[in-house]
Amino acid sequence: MSRPSVSFEFFPPKSLQASFRLWDCVQTLAPLDPTFVSVTYGAGGTTRKLTHEAVEALNKTTPLSVAAHLTCVDATREETLAIADTYKASGVNHIVALRGDPPKDAGAYRAHPEGFSGSIDLTRALADKGFEVTVGAYPETHPDAASQQACVDHLKAKIDAGATRAITQFFFEADTFLRFRDACADAGITAPILPGILPIENWKGVQKFAAQCGANIPQVLRDAFNNANDAEAADLLATAQATELCDDLRSEGADHLHFYTLNKPELTRDICHALGITPKAQFENVA
């Protein structure tokens, strides 16, 4: 199999120490030559300013192609598009457009009365402005969706609105992605769908994430991590699990892997190395 392309997702730092951690993450993973890296938004747009600062810093000081997450939670259309215009002015032309989660304890999502109705509306507006737009996809039913087919139909509407690719929520079995990819093809979706891979760095945290987004954790995986005796055993298990998942995806034609790094790059690096994705060149700061 040929070397797959990769991309990495980072969190914006919330402290000086976290800023150093983000830079360490970039230094560790940049030599793997990602197609792009993205920087997330917090729930309810809580990291809006931090995301903007991190995106601009990475764009100015590294050779990486940087994408900025942008949501439409708790903001008017004018405010959201002003943020997009600021990105474009700084040379960032790739946006990951998401509806976004409501602020903590805010209950169900409600569109701002003067804002975008959701990710389809946001995607269309960004595409009309000339942005390269990536959107989210759910290989397992989104908690707010009526059915899995509704998730496929929603993705089709976002692609039709101008998105150029989709990144899936994380999952733990290759068949989950492959069934979704087949359903998308049947619906007429031809844009690339990138599988989202979450290395299990923190077992307790992953269980919480999975419960929130409706991702199924197979019982065999639960048993394996519950029986891991220490952190070293858990890391070896995580590397083996994600490497096997990625190998299965590659054997079925997935030629791009998107990693949710959680700003903890070691597992992602080790998984990439196990897959034969090794450094192409020494990373250089271009500031």
C-alpha cells in the first residue's frame, strides 16, 4: 500500500504552559508532512479568540497549511463572517465549518436569531466567499439526528452547499466507516470523506467523549483497556488498536487519515510510524 496522506487537529492553548505544549505537538508532528492541520473551537465558541490567535501564529511561523474551525453558535451572521474575513486577510483560506455545540448547561442547540441556521447555511456563505470548506460527518448517528440516513442526507446538503471534503467523528471499528462511506456513495456524495482517528491516550476521557457524541466502543476494546495494568500497557494497546484500525481502513481504499491529537502527539506519532508514515524532512521554524 502507498503512504497515506495525513492531517492533524490541535486545540488552541488556554495558558502559557499549554502554548508550549501546542508548539511541542507541532514540532513532533510537522515532519510527517501533513496535508493540513486544523485548530478547534470550544463549545459555544468559548475559545474563539484563542483559536484565532493559534491559527494566525501557526500560519505565520510554520510552513503548515492551517485550517481554522468556525462555528455559528451564539453569534450573528455578521459577527461570524467578520471572523472569516479576518482569517482571509491573514492568509488562511481553509475553514472547517461546523454548527458547534451549545454552551455548557445551555440545553439543546438553538440558532442565534440573527445568525446562521446551522452548518449548511454557514458552509454556503463561506463557499460563496471563496473559502475552501471542510465539514463534519457522523458515521454513527448524531445525538440530534433522527436516523443515520438523516446524517447522510445532511452531509449531502453540506457538500451541495460548497464543501470540498468531510472529516468524520471518531469511531473504533473500520466497518463503521465503510458502511457510512457506502451509504454516502449511494446518496451521490463524491467528495472525499476523511476518517477521523482518535488515539486512546486517556481511557476515561475517551469513554466520556464517546458517550457525548454517540460513538460505540466495542466490548472487546472496553475489556482490553479495563484490564491494562499500567500506563505503559495502555499506550501499547492504544498504538496497536489505532494502527490496526488504520491498516484496515487503508486496505479498503482510505488514502487519508485525520488524527485528533488532543495536543498530545506521542501516540499519533507512534501510530504514524507504525503505518510507515515517517518524517520527510526536518521541521523548520519559518518565522
